[in-house]
Amino acid sequence: MSKKLTLDALRQLREDKQKELSKRDPANKDIQVIIGMGTCGIAAGAKNTFAAFLDILDAKNITNVLVRQTGCMGLCHSEPTVEVITHDMPPVIYGNVNKEACEKIISQHILEGKLVDDLICDRPAIDIIR
Amino acid sequence: MHASIADVIVDIVQNSIEANATHVELTIVTNPDRLMVTVKDNGKGMDATQLKRAFDPFYSEPGKHDKRRVGLGLPLLIQMVEQTGGQTDITSTPNLGTTVSFWCDQHHPDIPPLGDLPLALVSLMAYPSNCEISLARFNGNNSYDVTKSELVEALGSLEEPANLTLSRRFFKSQEESLYEEQ
């Protein structure tokens, strides 16, 4: 029989996690990973992309990243799409972000500050999105 | 077509959030024969003409998306339900809100899998908006319910990976408990 996790138990887990994190890394959350979760993104597997970011960030104990969701970014042909915003680089949209791509984005872009060239998408031109 | 029913649910709830709802009630009921979902919001609603157009995949409400003109959410839902012997019911009143409900026959060979419902629920609860989401989930005689504000009160920001991971554990354990002996 599985042990059902209640909201109280969840609160306790959160406090334990907070204590653990505050010992290790008080850094500000200065990096944003924004995942396109419109109909097109969901149909192309954006939910798995969302899960992959959570799993990898957790496994690597990276604590200065916020994971956000947004709707369609206008790049339906390259879903799942992910925008990465860091304080020292221009905002970049990556396309076709599967689990392998998540690994690359985290290890190269977020940790090393290097663009993942083969995944970069151009933003849609204004005359096209009109 | 979406790969799972969980994906369809995410899509429909996002419609409610994008319709400026401040409260969405999501009810998911499963039993061996049927899967029933209701999404009720207090968003801006639609009149009869707008409701009819919402079923057209080549129509998206002006201003909803600045980058495209098609809207596939409701058409994909209707396609899935029609192809699997179920039924969809959509009612809407301007300025009062919209209720989308559907049921599917669990025995139909073409019914998509339920999918990763815990992850879908985390995604919904964490979707950026001030909209309260109340989930009521039933499987046979077992059930649980939770609101977005309860999760935020317990965990804090639902944009932090650690909190999202804990939310996922929460929903996973609640879902597993639904399928324990009744």
C-alpha cells in the first residue's frame, strides 16, 4: 500500500528541502527557463520537456533557475520550444527541445554560458506574425 | 490529436485561464467503464455565435494569440471524443463563464491513454496566472481534492523546480492512492 502524501507532509518536505538548500546555495534565481505549453507545444511533447527540466535541475542541484510556462511562441513547426533568459546573455529560443536537448541546454547554456547552436530558433518576423 | 487525455485536459483548462477566469473547477472522474471530465470557469464566456466558431479549428479569438489565427483546443477535444464513442457538452454565457464537459468510453479501442496526469496537474497548477484552480478527483469510491492556493500555501512559488518536483510527488501519491483497494 503506498503512503499517501498529504498537504501537511508536503509542507514538511518543503521545509526540509529549504533548510538543505539554504545551507548549500543562497544564490538569487536569476535564470528563467520558459516552456511553450500551447496546444502545439503540448501535442509535440512539451509536458515531457517540462518534466525533463525539473528532473535534470533537481538531479544536478541547480537552484538559481525558475521554470515557467507560456502559451504558443509562434514557432509551432519547432515545438517543443523553450526560451532561456540569463542575466549575461541575450534571450534565446530553442526548438525541438526533447530530453537530450534539455540536457544540452542545462549543461552548456545554463552552466557554461555557451549557446547550443544547433537548437536555436529565429524569432518569427513581425510581418509573418501579423 | 493529443497523445493523452491529460494533454486534452491541460489544453481545456488553459482556455479558461486565457478567458480571464479567476476560478476554474476541474473535476475528473474515472471508473472501469467511463472517464468523465468537467472544466467550469467564471471567465468571459461566449455568445452562441462565438461558441459555434470555437468549434472551427481555423478560428482563434482575435487578440488571444498575437502570432497565429488558428485554435485547435476544442476541435481536438471534439475529434477525440467523437472518434471514441463519447460525448462533449459545452455551455457558455457571456460574462458568466463556460463549462466544458466530456466523457469517454474506457472500453473503446481508440481511446487515448490517460497519460501522466500528475505531471499535467502540476503544469496546470503552475501555469502563470492569478486564477484559482480547484481540483476534485474521483476514482470509484476513492477521491481527493486540492486547490492551487493550498499548494502555494504549502510550498511557496510554483516556479521553483524543487517545489514543482514536490508537487509532482504529491499528485503521484494521491493518484496512486485512488487505485488502492476500495
